[in-house]
Amino acid sequence: MALTGPVPDPADARTGRPTDPADLTARPVDPAADDETLPCGASLALLWEEGPAPDHASCPHCAAARADLAALDRTVRAAVTAHGDVPDVAARVMDLVRTELRPGPLVPLEEPDGWITETAAARLFRQAAESLPGVAAGSCRVAAVSGRTAARGRLPREPLRVRLEIAVDLSRTVPDAVAAVRERILGAAAQHIGLELTAVDVAVVDLLEPSAVPDRRLA
Amino acid sequence: MNRAPDLRLIAETAARAAAGVPGVAYFSPRLTDRLRPARPSAGRTPGVRVVPRDTPHRTDIEISLAVRGGHQATAVARDVRLAVFEALHAEYPRVWATEVTVSITVTAIV
């Protein structure tokens, strides 16, 4: 058995057979590495957001998955209501489920054929930013410095930039806050991921009232 | 006799090896593993997917996992890859003529 050398570009034509013999007849491997597909080939994310695809109107896989997602939604909302009115939590849980369906592109690690989801990296970077008092982190995206977009759900193995939006209070000047956050993100990327970022863009998009401290317990 | 082992056995061997690596918190089963399928599929290994390929002739093992805080994701991914190769080599020596690749996706740092 040969140990792997450099892994061929995933953009190469691939055919794959499902591993489960109980699955339906062989179908092409879904090109988006991060898109959940049901055994019938339908995208779970699209099913949830838009309903069954036209040619899957009577598909048993789609019907069952949709029923389960609806049941999940009902269960979460019921559980939250039973524990007191924290409507935000239900939304956040369902956001987590959606995130699992669409975790964003895969970010390449130094390790050959090692990847981290943009969602996991972004969460780390947001936490790193919010470790500074007076900073609330918002949208966080990872992209190639070159501007090349993700192909087949994967960012290219190239220098990467992180863009993070933050809100800050007035305890620091904006340039100081930006510099401090940038340093935390570079450090977190190196220490916890092993990722060397080429650029970190921090955009201050809002000012925090002194009392608007982010509730990190729910982060 | 070059008979490829059952894909499910490969997945189980890979899962066992990966689970033994310090820094692996848990496997990340896909949502489709957790939702009840219309047709029951026995014996799926959550977070581990084995895909035989024809062009080029290769067996791809795809592992999704969460990394425990305090461990560096890249190092864990490397250790998992090496552990899986070692385990497959030990259990199925000289059985395959095909190349095997192991890809690891970190879905969370917990």
C-alpha cells in the first residue's frame, strides 16, 4: 500500500461510489465538500430552506429528512419555552444546525489534506477578539489574499486573510482596538490552529454603549 | 491474494485509530447520519467516510472531527493521518494495490 504523496487537486474529475450497499444506485460525489446530501442526492440545506426540489416531490428521503428537521425545530422551541422564555436560544440553536449544514468553505491547514471549516476558525477568531474588554465580534470570514474563491468548497492553498467586523466601546482609540484585535487573531490562529495568516482586516462597524458588554456565556 | 477489505471495516479501523489520538475530542457525524434515513443504513461510522475512486484508482478516507482545546488543530490532523495509516498498514498489510489517502476536516475546536 502506497503512503500518500501530494494529494491530487480535488477539482480533478472524480467518481465515487457510496460506501453503503443499502444506498441507491451510484451517484456522483457532491462537488461541494461541505454540503450535506441525502442518499437521493438532494441537498439537505436547500431542502430545509426551499422545500423539496421539483423532481423530489415524492422522494421518501426528502420527506423523512424534512419531517425530522421540523421535529427538531419544534423540539428545540418547546424545550426552550419549558425552561423559561429565552427565545434567543432557540434561534441560536437552529443557527448552529444551519451552520452544520453550511459550514462555509474549508480552510487549508499546513498539514497535507488537513482542513478546518471556516465556521470553526471564525468562532476561534471571534472568541480571541472578545477576550479583549470592550470588544464585541461580528461577522468573520476567511478568504484567499489573491481573491480566488473557494472551488468545490475549499479555499486554495495560498496566503489567507481574515476579515472580522467588531463593535468597540470608547475605552481605546479605534486604531488601538484594531491593532489589539489583530494581534489576538494572529496569535490564536498560530497557537490553536497552526495557521499563518497573511492579513487580518479588522473593521469597526459599530460603537458599543458602555453597558452593552457581550454575554460571552452564550458564545 | 489482493482482495480489498470491506469498506466498513476500513472505516472502523480508521475510526479506532483516530479516536486514540490525543486532542481528538469527538467525531463530527454529518447531519445526514443523525437524521433518520428513509431506508435504514446499517453500520455507518459517524465522522468517517471511505470512498473508493476509479479515476485515479484510489481509496479516500475522509474524517471529520472536533479538536480539544489546548491542542493545535494542524498537529492533531497530522497525528490522526499518521495513526490511521499505521493502523491500516498493520491490519491489512500488502492487501491493497491501490493508493490510500486520508483527509481530515476539523469542524470545531472545543
